[in-house]
Amino acid sequence: MTNQEIKQKKTFSDVWKTIVKGLKIFKKEFISYPLYIMAHPIKGFDEFKRDGKGKMWVSILLIVTLIFLNIAEYQFTGFVISQVDITTLNTMSEISSILLIVVVLTVSNWSITTLFDGKGKMKEIFMMLSYCIFPLVWSKFFGLLISNVVSQQEEAIYSLVIGLGIFLMCYMGFFGFVSIHEYGVIKCVITLLFTALAALVICFVGILAFDLFQKMYGFLYTIYQEISLRYL
């Protein structure tokens, strides 16, 4: 065997080891640890906060995966289940809606819990909410597969899978807030109610700001048109 062949074999071996190592890290961080949190939410989120086991790249990847699945549902959901027209798909709307929900909940919860002696930082809240998406991601994935094999009489199976994902997401979220902020159950419920109220206020202010921006843009554009017609 020549030196060049030895080097090529060694390079291939190194690349393969890197790929295997990357897959092991992916499985551990993206699948095993979120599953562990789902099975042991209090202990899992406590380690998530105190030991820094949560990873930002996993949080972002979970959000991106959910966005991808929401878009894929328009195209690949079985005709028995699908009630949407693919021509109505707006990719930017799908992306912004999920991002806005996570960001608004993060900001509203942080703004409320700072008043209630919450221990969670904004970054921790964002990552915790992102990790809670994990069961919804898998339920949507399996729901997408199931939708192509169920009959009309078996639609309940699809609804059960999606409903289970939503329930587990809320289940993880509740205990996530308890652990991140080091609250009791009653205090957590109270702050969640105020968080919902704060989220509504943020959305209301955002809608007003957007409407004002549109009117200002329309006003300035009208002035520009008048100047263009008269002097240009």
C-alpha cells in the first residue's frame, strides 16, 4: 500500500469518526436529553438550569424543525386529513408566527417574573420554551406519516397524536416554568396568568405600532408621489 493510499484511508477514517461522533452528540442532545426532561421534568429542568445542560443550538434546531414541519404539512398531509389549500401557503408567515409566539412568550414571562422574584433569565426562558417544542415536533412528524395511511373513520388517531404532542408540550412548559423560576405550583399558575395578559398587551401594542407604521408609510409615500408629479 502506497503512502498516498495510507493517507487517504486515514483521512476517510478520521472523517468517519467525526461523523459518528457528531451523530452521537446529535442523538444525545437533540433526542435523549429532551426525552429525559419529558420523563423527569423537575429534575431535568433543574439540571438544565444549574448544570447548563441546555444548548442554544438545540433550541434553535427545534424551532427550525417545527417551522419545517408546519410548511411540510401543506404539501404532504394526506388528503383525508388536509383541509388547507397549498396555494395559501405563506412561508414567511409560518416562520414569523412561530418565532413571534416563542419571543413574545419569552419577553412577557421574563417581564412578569422579574416582578415576582423569578430566578430565570431571558435566555433560559427562551431555551426552556424551545425544548418544550420537542414533543410537538415528534407528534407532527408522526402525524404527517399517519395522515397518509388513515381512512376517514380513523381520523381520531391523527387527532390523538397531535393532541398528545400539545399536551406534553404544555406539561413540559409548566414544570419548566416551575424549575426555571424556582416557584411553587400556585405561584407558577399566577405568574402564567399574568404572562398571558402581558402577551396580549404586547400583541396589542405591536398591532397598533404596525398599523401606525403603515399609515405613516402611506402618508409619506403620498407626499413623495405629489412632489414627483409636480416638480420632477
